Amino acid sequence: MADIQPPPGGVRGVHKAPESGDKAIFFRRELFVREGGTRNSTEDRLRRERGQKSEFVKFDENLNKQYRTYLQNHAQRLIDATRKNPQLFQAIRHLPDADILTLLTSVRKNADGKEKLDEHNNPILDVSQEKIQKFLEKSQGWEITTKMIEHETAMLEFSLGLNHLVRPPATRNPRPDLRSGLPLNRDRGWLNVPVEDYIGRFLGRRVYDVAGRRRLDLPNIHIAGGYLGIPAIQFNAADIQMWHARVGSAIASVGLGAVGLALGGPVGAAVGAASPMAVEGMVRTLRGGLRMDVRQLTEAFEAISHNTENKTYLREVLQIDLDDFHIVGGVVDRARPTGRSRDIKLIQKDILENLHTREEFYTKGLEVPENNFDSSPFQTVLNYAHHQQVEALDTKMQAELVNEWKPDEGGIRDAGGLRPIDAGFNPNNLDHIGNIRRLMTAQRKVLMKEMQEFLREELQERKVIDSKGPSLEILKEKKEERTKDDGRIKKERAEGLTKRKKTLTEAKESLTTEKNSLNTYNTAVDALKKARQDAQDKYGANDVASINAVITTRENGLTDHTIVGSYAKQARALETARKKEIGKIDASIPATITGKTRINETNIRATNINARYAEQQAKLKEDVYNKVKQEVTELKALRSTIETSQRALEERQTGVMAARIQLESLRTEFSTVADPAAGIDIQLANVGLPVVNLTPAELATQPVDEIFRRIAAANTAGAGLPPPAGPVTIGWSEANLKRPEIRQRVIKAVVEARAQTTENADPTRVGRLPHYNTATNPATWNISENLLRSYSPAELIAEQTRRHAAGLVPLVIPVFTPDQAANAILEAHNRLQVRADAMTKPIEEIDEQLKQIDHDINYIDLKGEVAQIDAAVEVVKRKDYIYEQAASIRINRNRFVDTAVIAVTDVEYTTQERAVATRPKGYFEMLDLMFGYKSKAERGGYFEEIQKVLPPRKLAEVLHNSFGYPAGVVNADENVYLTNVFNRMQTDMTARRMSTVRLQRAMRAVIHRLEDEALALA
Amino acid sequence: MTTKDIIKILPFEQTFKDQLLEQYDSLDPDRKSTIVDMLWDAYGMFYDVKLQENMHLALVKADKGEFELDNTFYAKMVEQTEKEMQDLSVQAVEGADLSAARAAMEKIVREIRASKSVKSSK
């Protein structure tokens, strides 16, 4: 630190050291109550004698990275939580998360410069590294982050009903002679060898480097059971005492409960039950490092679990559902076998990382002696009564916490409500729940105060903190641009839209390529399906064998008169009838006719009979013979199509192989990206990075470019992971994602996700799937998906019968019934169909978007945008008044949420207002509150403009989201939608559940929506 | 409740309050817009903490059977918190007004002195 020079240009704020952009250097007095208060006087004196400056503290590159990583993870969690529940931080305001979201994120923009909106029509946020860095350029940024880490750690631990102690209570004994605590050598030399030999193998190699670990370098600890039999090690007395304290009677008697045990599992009966952290802590103890112990603390769980906000926060942000746990027999246990909380190991990892980061902040950053601080930020609340002192950090934030908490004057109480300063105070029977709650409340207040300090500094420096920048100034410029309109805006916007069009076209081409790769195969499958269907519909046959049978029957009918109803039989019957009639001619001629005349008459009658029968024969032939011939020809054609298609679907065919590879690659790429066990999210989680939500559901529903963005974000996070755990390669970089072959792989994953989503939503599939699985299972029939598509049910059964006969499949596996065979085949076809559709539908969607872009390029309404900007400027300028009127909404609720409509004859309203008389009256009142339009000289004309900017649907949406009303209030009719929202507001206000603050926040949401939309105009 | 009332209510240091109140009306529109949001946000947070505290206290009382929990619980808490905020407002505003008046007086006195000093030097 000797070479650090005072920052140029003043004494305030944070100034980067010239030699490294990642080192943050602060004046000591910004962070500490007393300068040098954390150093021993000898060291300070020596430094002064050496001419070294001690008024600075610096946070090195590693710590800087840890803090950046924490903030990045935290901000991402907040983004994810608000994506799921946009109103979350309007409901939970006890932590500065809403400010953190504003300060550390930026709004994602579309190619055309407009804000990208999510499914709730809220801007999509991205974590901004630049803003994080800026945040950490102030000492308050570090303080706030530290407090956030501490608070979060407590929430995590308490949610599992646990408490970690890093050193025994005796460490911070108030007696001056013991202030230095137990000896804490960093390394105990020879002892390392037996420790590593006997214990290290249970923990893996990382135990060798316990002291040097960094944030995010804390892989899960797995102890493979067994016993820690280490009698050979000769401990000194203190070590043995610690040994028992860590894994012996102390832990066994306290009991970790099921949850505590779930953190690692029992180490062995000989030493009692201890979590891996306890064992690790022991190792660190033996090596002279910090000590870690884990204890059950059901009071902590009680303190946190009865608070609705805490519960919501834990569930939405930290992904711990407190309903998954409960207290049974004095320990926290699982309330249900599977819950909604994330893996306890991941929680454990977060706790460890937070503790480690905190440790480094105090020891390496602030150089607080190890003896002075607790590694667990809430250890104070448990130890205070015994030691009557808090951590001797001497930092400003610590002083603020103590000042807020006032442990002696009520922050700490015993079960009888007495304070430590009261006579009769019983330190052995404490009100743990109340103490924890009071400390947490104090912690939150200090956090808020820190945030206020941060904001105040910004104000003093006359900087606009809001992420949007000077919006009125920007809006003024936007209006001027549109008013003069030299064609630049239209040109730029057209360029943006054209760029977007290009991106969409590329996505379409990728999808088309995927689709085309299945074309040959699909053609054969479709032809086969159609031929089978036609044959089935017309002849009751759907495969070669059954068609052949029909052909034979039909052809035989032409010649075999023994076949009932056949052509041959009918022709023969006609001939017989003819002969019979001919035979009767002579008898029918009167006997009086004789000689030549009789012969002539006979001939005439015979000729007539023959002619009639010849006609009948001809008709019969025409009706039956020719038809049969035609049918046989058609049957043969269908048979031929089936045979040809089946040949085309034989496994060795090129098209089949290509299709199989293609279909397999869809699944492979899907696994690469979104498999819960191997996809990008789990890869991130495994190295302690926040997930980017590449779940199958997200893949199926998000736009393709959003998926690309998330993959790139995962890659960036992995690349930024510090050693030794990082850097790691996860997904693909943004540059690689621009390569066609990589894009193609992602597209495949998306297609497969969409296909699976469709399949899972199909209620009939459950009836087909078991038979399909049995047919394709290598352990049973091992018939490929492709072969199934080529079979008819009878052919499948025949193939199964053949395999039985050939001894290829055990006879215990039964041949399908025709229905089962049909199900298996149908499922095989369905699997192909949904994938083909998954490729086609996005193409159609893109076509729609392209059409819209073409429309947008040709229609740019600058006049309307000017009106929109004017309206936004108006509400921003009236903001002060609007907020102040929030209370009057409740007082005058019958007016502001009036759901009656205005009469078309009501002259109180202008013509323009009466033109939209179907809207609830409250709508007009809200608009007047926002814009003051009723007092405008051009009231009617102005109303026309602002009602376009804030139509009923938009107002309803913002109020709906702001108040967190259920989805049921939404209606396709915007007036009904707004009426529903007004009704809910009326109910809440009447029931006195609607605070002024909620109303003000809703008004703020409306203003921000209009302001953001205007600012988003390109 | 006005924005200036909020400045007076919030637990800022008095000098900061005075500075804000003094600058408030002359702030440029953009800055004012940002600060108005920040102040109302802070007020909202302050309210939330108060509401939270009241709910905790009520739950503790309920544990002891001193408070009856029913479906009007939240409404009661809102009402109580708003009343407390209102009371706080009255106290703070009175205090702040006195303080602002004091600061204004000091400013006037300084100006008068400065003016006299200029005159005497002529």
C-alpha cells in the first residue's frame, strides 16, 4: 500500500489506482469510524515511521471480481424474479432491490431502437457490467453490497434453520487479555500432512488450498461415508478440545436435523453427525485457518418463516420455498419429499461463497484482524448476550447497525423481555426469535440508509442517477427532430427495421434449411401414409398383403363363377337365363305356325332374346368387370406406392439415414442446450453461476434471438469465471453464434423444445406412448422409429411374429394387439409430424413479422409521435402533483374509479369525449389527473390526442400489474378490462386495504410507462 | 402529502433536508423529476418498514393473545401505519419548518451583515 498515491482532484469518492483498473482504493475514513482503528498500534507506528500512508484501503482485483460477481448474480436473480412477477418489488420494499434493479441493469433494445418488452409488456432488463463497476466506484457501493451479502446469507441460513459459527464463542471474550482470541496461525506446518492424509481424502484436493480459495471456487463437498478415524494424529490440547467441539458431543447434542444432515450427510458414527462444512471447518481449524461449525437454530427458522415478505422474497429471488420445511421435534425437517426449493447443496454453496467473500472483504480488504470479526454475519445476535459486544469491526456500517439495533437497549432481550442493561437479565434464556427479527429489521434499515447515502452523493455531485438519463431533455430533442423532419428519422428507422428484417430472414433461412433436410424423408412417409389411407378407405386394406388379397379376390371374381356375387357368377347366371328363354321359344310359338314361318318367328324371337341378354351382359361387364379391372389397377398402383415408399423408408436409404441423423441431432442439440441434467443452466449452476433460464419451456416459447442472447450471456459468464474453477466454456460466444453452423445447432434445440412442448400438451399421447416405447425399446422389440412409420399394424404384428419365430425376442414379450400396434405406429408418425410442424410454424410466424416490418417501413407516423412525446412530457412535469394527489384517489374513489358510462347527451363532456362514451367515467377522471386536460383551452382536441397515448387497455394493464391483481380481470374488451380493474380498486379502497403508497406507485407506473414509451421512440 | 413534506419527514440529516428544500423549487425539470421519484420511493420504503414493523408487533401480540387476527388484519395495519406516518408528518413538518425558518433567518442576517460590511468599506 506504500506506493499508493492520494487520488487526484479531491478527497471524496473512490479512485482507481493507476496501476490497475480493477483495484478500488478508498480513503479509510470513508469506511471506518476511526482511521487506523482496525490495525494494531505497533503496525501503524511502524508504517508511519516508514513513511507509509495508512489512510487508504484497497480492494484488490480478486475481491473486486467477487463483488462484481455477487452483484451480477444478484441483479440477474432480481431480473428473473421480476420477469416472473413484475410486481414483486412493489410488494416487497424492505430491501433496496428495486433501486438495485434500476442502478445495475439496462433496458434491452430491439434492432429498431425500441425497448424490448416481455410477455407482461415490461421492458426486458440486462445486467450492466458497466453500471456494476460504477456502483463499486463508491465506498457506499461496497458497503451496500456487503450488507446485502450479509443479509442474504442470514436469509439463506435461517431458511434452513441453521447457523454457522466460525470460531467458538470464547473468541470474542470481552476481557482485554483474551481479545486476541485463540491462536490462529495460518499454517501449522507438519500437521498439514496427517490432516490431509486422514481427512483430505474425504474432501478432495481442494482441502489442500483451503486458505487460498476464492469466491466461486467452492465445489460441492461430497463425503462418501465411512469413518474419520484419526487417532494417529497427535493433537495439542486446544486442538482436541476443538475436535470435540466440532464433531463430537457438541454437534451430536445440538443435532442438525434432517436439513442440516442433508447438507452433507453423516460422516460416521464414531464422531457423531457433522456436515461437510463442519468437517471442513475442522480442517481449517487444524490448519490454523478459520473454524466453521454448523448448528441447528430452529428459532431462526421461526423468525423468518412467519414473515410473508421474507417467504415471498426467499421463494421468488433466492428460490427457497419455506413451505418445503417445518420444525419437527426441535429440528428443521422437510415438510414434503419434493418441494420447490432449489437443491440444498446449491444453497450451501451460496452460503459458503457469501461467508468467504465477507471474510475476504474484512480481512484482505479492510484488514480487520481475524480475531475481531465473526465469519457468520448473524453470530452477533447469538453471542451478544454472553459477550456484550458486537464484532469489533470499527466500520461505519457496523456502527450504524449497532446504532439502529441498540442491542443493550432492547435489540437484545431475554425471554422475559429484559434488556442486557436491566437487572435480572438472563443471558441463558433469550428471546431468540425477537432478537433475530430486531437485528434483521435494523439491518434492512441500515441498508436503506446506505442506499439513501449513495443517492445523496449522486445528488450532491449533480449527476442524474436515473438510468434513463435526462429524459425531458431527450424528449425535447426527439420532438424537435420530428418537427423539422428532414427525413433522417425515417431513414434511420427504416435502416433499423431493415436490419431486423435481415435477422429474421436469416432465422427463417435456418429453419427452412432444417425443414428441407427432412423433405425427402417426409415425402416418402407422407406418400406411404396417403396410399395406406386411400387403400383403407376404399378397399379396407392398408398394406401390400391385404391389397394383394383384395386384388386376388377381385380378379378371381371375373372368372370364378363359384364366388358369390362375382362377375363370373352374374355373367353365367345371365347366360343360363338366356339359354332358358331361348329354350322356351318353341313352346311359346302357337302350333298353328308352322314351316318356314315358324322358323322365321323362332329366329326373330331368339334374336331379340340374345340382343337383350347381350345388352345385359354388356352392362354387367361395364358395371362390374370394368370396374373390377379399374379397381385392380388402382389397387396395384397403391400397392406399388406402398412398396416404393417402404423401400424408400428402408434403413439403408440415404434419405432415411439423413432424416434419422437430423432427428437425432434435434435431440442432441436440445440436450446440449436445455437438458436439465446436462444443459447450459445446469452447467452454470455447477460452477456457481446464475442460470440464464434455458429451460425447455423457455426454449419453446422465447424468440430465437432471445435464446441466442441467453446462450451468449452464459458463455460470457463462464469465460469470466475466475480461476481455478474458471474460466469455463459454456454454450457459445456471441461471435460463434453468428456462424451459420452454430446457429443451426441452436435452431435444432429450439425446434426440438417446441416439438416436445406440443407432444407434452397432447392428451392422447399418453395412450400411445407405452406401446411406442415397447416397440422401440432395444430390450424388447428394438424396432426403429423409422421402421414403425413404414409398417401397417398388421405388418408390425407380422414382424413381431417373425422375430418371435426366429428367436430374436423372448416369447414372454407378447406380440401387440392390432390396437397396440396402431398406437405405436401413430406415435412414430406423430413424433415426426410435430417436429415438422415445429419447423413450419416459426417460419410462418417470421413471415408475419416480416410483413409487419414491411408495413412499418412504409408507415412512420411522426405527427402521432410528437403528440405522444408531448403527452409524456406533460405527465413527467406533473409528476409531483400527480403523486401528491394519490391520497385523493382514495378519498374520491367514487369519482376516480366510477364504472358508469357517460350519457351521449351529457354536455358536461365535449363532443370528442362523448364519442367514446362507452368508456367508464373513471377513465376520464384518471386522464384528467394525469394530464389536466379538462382545464385546457382545447379540451376536446387535447383529449383526442391523449386518449391515443393512454387508451383504456394501457391504463388497465398498468394498474392491473401495479396492484398485482389476478389474471381474471383481463378482458378482450378494453372497457370491460378497465371496469374490472376499477371494481377491484373500489373493493380494496372500501376495505381500507389500499394505502396511499400503493396508489402513488400505481401512478408512478403509469407515468413511467408513458415516459419509457416516448423515450423508446427511435 | 406533498413532496416537500416528504423531505421533512424522511430521516435525512437536517443539513441535507435544508439543502434539498432550498434547491427544490429551482431544480431543473429533469433533476426534479428524478428527485421526486427518489423521494417518493424513499417515502414508500419508509412506509413499508413501518408497516412491516406494525405487522410484526401485531403478530407478536397475537401470539400472546393480545391481538385478534381476522380478515381485517391487513386493513388495520395499513390504517395504523398511515396514521403513524401522518403523525410523523405533522411533527416533522413542524420541526423542519422551524429549522428552515431558522436557516432562512441566519441567511438574512448574514446578508445584512455582508451588506453592512460592504457599505462601511465604501
